[in-house]
Amino acid sequence: MHLIITDAWLAKSRAIHLSGTRLIVAGLLASLVLMLVAAGVYHWVILKSVREGWPILGSMVKLVSPDEGEQRDRFLRENLDLMAKRLGEMQAKVTQLESLGERVSGLAGISAMEIKAKPGQGGATIAGHSLSIDELSATLSDLEKLTAQRTDLMTVLESRLFDQKIKYTMVPTRKPVAEGVLGSKFGWRIDPFTGHSALHTGLDFQAETGKSILAAAGGVVVTQEYNSGYGNMIEIDHGNEIITRYAHASKVFVKKGDLVRRGEKIAEVGTTGRSTGPHLHFEVWVDGVPQDPEKFLTAGSALPQGQVAKGLVRSRSIPAPPDDLAGESGKPAAQR
């Protein structure tokens, strides 16, 4: 193959003879140059169409490279699905936290509406940047950890408050006669039968025959019998070495071994046994020592529940009563 190159300025011409091998090499070089130029132009057009928003060329680019757009869309969908799943988990945890909050507020004596109320927010607006997917994911992770910590804390608080409530319900702080008027108090007095000084080991509530006698706290009936001094008598064991006694009843509605609730009707007021008239004789014993029931009843309405249980159970201020007041040294039947 012969090529003649003519120089118009110098009016010269030059003939080049290309053999088969040279012709092939030249063709390959020309093809390579054309490919490089085409690739450069292609990428230049793509960058321009993306950066400057050329509508026609942008559409052409999408048609030429659909896989890139599909991959981007698939990536976004997968991230959105992951975010939606995590959001659902967060909603479940928030619901659990709200339920725990309601139970804890009930145990603590706080209105549940205070927890449900939307917190106040406000302040000057300072514009910020839009959150990226990574930043949003990190924020959700932090919120998830915080919610888990709050749930654990509320669970512990619920357990402790429940324990305190149980202890409170087992301490005799409820008035045993709703309509009774307090007569003789705890302590030394002139005995109405002998006229001599004697220790009165409980409180006398004046009430009409047939009025309800209520359990001052929850517990188990350990004694239900007739006693010459107390008449129809009931003793309830509340645990922690605490026993309450209810005497002179006209009717009894519980028997030994029964489990009674706080405020449950266990008998009716009467005048059986060593009594001058219808009334309820009420006693509180701690470790075999009679205590002033009035301090328990007063504490029930004046102190927090935890302090009632801790401050009254271990009192030791009153000596045991004389033998001639209650028979068998006056101790509760469960401790004789």
C-alpha cells in the first residue's frame, strides 16, 4: 500500500510504502486513538449532564447506563426497609416503656397523665444540615440504647415499689372499725372491774353491736376462739413477727387458717367476754411485746409507705402486760 503526503507550503510530496505488517499496526493504533477519544468524550458528557442538569443528555445517560440507577434505587430501598424495621422495634419499646411507666406511677401514687403529657419544647430556630443515612442510623442506635436503659431502670423501680407496697399492706395501719369512736387508749388505767391500776394493752373503739370489724392489714388467721377475758377473739399473723388481736366480737366470719385481705370484714362488734358494753378491743403485738396500736394507725396516714414498714415493725418500748389481764400471760396464741 502506497501513501503520498503532499506539503502545500513547500510544494513537496512524499511517498510512503506500507507493507502488510505495517498496515495492521497502523490500523490498531488508529483504532486505539479513536477508542480513547470516544471514552473521554463519553465521560465528559456524563459529568456535564449530571453536574449541570442537562435534561436531554441526562435522559440519554440514564438510558445508556440503567444499571447504575437501579443499583442506587435498590440501595435506597434496602436502607429504608432497614430504617422502617428499626423504627417498628423502637415503637414497641416505647409502648413497653409507657406501660411500665403507668404501673410504676400507680405504685408510687403518681397520676399516669403526668407521664403521658407531651413535654413542652421551644426556642429560637438555628438551621442545620440535612441528616445523612449514616447520621440517622447512629441517632436511632443511640435512642434504642437509651430506651433499653430506661426500660431496665423502670423494671427495677417497679419491683422495689411493689415490694414496698406488699410490706405496707402487711403492716396494721388501717382503722379496724370505720365508724368507731376511740375510747380507752393504750397504757396504764384504772380497771373498770377491779378499780385498781392495770395495763390496757390495746385500744377500745366504741361502736354499736353489729358494726363491721375490718382487718387492719393482710395476713393469716392464726387464732379464732372464745377467751374468758377477750370473748370471741381473732388473731391475725401479718409476718415479720406482727400479730393483731380483735376481741369482744358478737359474730365471727373467719376461721383459723383463712387468708384475709387488708380491710376485709372479719367480725362484728359485740360485748362478749370481760366487757362493760359493745366495743372492739384492738391490739398489736411485735415479737411478743404489745405495742400502742395508735402509732400504727397514725403512721398509716402520715408517713410514706416505706417508712411505715421500716419504722414501726421493730419497736420494743412497751413491757409485757400482767398475767391477770388476758390470761396465759396475754401473749398471742401463735407465740404461747
